[in-house]
Amino acid sequence: MAPHLCVLDLRGVVAKVVERFGPIAAEKHIALELSSTEEPLGVVCDPADLERIVDNLVSNAVKYTPAGKVTVTLSGGAERVRLEVADTGIGIPSEALPHLFSEFYRAPNAKVVEEAGTGLGLSIVKQLVDRAGGVITVASTEREGSTFSIELARAASSGATASPI
């Protein structure tokens, strides 16, 4: 299916997802924080794709953090905006990092989480980020946590929300 590209307010989408995960994080004794610049952070993306990207990354961070902290950070540059989801969770073994975005792949230590998934989430996230013309990277240390970073092109009219292109 072709994406329905719009200029979206990244901060609004992210805030909605973070709010949705607030009660789950609190139940697990996880501090869930959103940090953002005040400047408009408009991006060009399909609305459903963007929400799915953010939802999956925040969901994984909360899922794989037994207790601790998940920080979602938004920042902007002249041409790109950046979304980072960092956690103090179980981390990812270095040998698993090259395979992380492959379909049906699950890091060996992911099995410690009872509600572990199918191994499709990050593969889909990568496809959606690619489709939006963005880049996704991950840095992780086992038993210390992970940081997923996404860069997307800044929209020319950054203040608009859900404006079709």
C-alpha cells in the first residue's frame, strides 16, 4: 500500500504514544520521560506509519526494561529531526545488533521477557523508516540498555499538522 504522506507534528505524535504507555511504565516502576526542544518538529510521513514506528520503539523499551528509565528525546537540526528512545533495560548483545532489523529475528536474551513478540516489530519499523526516507540506528550494551535513533527529513512547513502533500 502506498503511504499517505502528510506534514506531521512529530512532538504531538510522540507525546500521544508516551502518554499511552505511562500507566504501563509506572506499573513496572519505570520512569518514562519525554524531552523535546520547543521548536516545531514537522516531518513528512504517513500518519499511521509514524505512530507505528514510535509505538513499537516505546513499547519495546518498556517491555525490555524490568525497572529503571525510558527516555524519549526529540531534537531538530536545519534539515533533519531526530527521535531517540533510550532505556536502561536488558540491552542487546553485540553479536545480535547486525541482525536486529531482520524479519523474525529475536536477540537471544529477549527470551527473558514473558510477553516477547514474534521478531517482526523492528523489521517493520525499519521498513517504515526507510519508506519515509529516514535512517534508523541502534546502540546497545547488554545489561545496560539500548538507544534507538531515527532521523527524518524536516518538513518545509514544520508547524503544520496532518497536512496532505
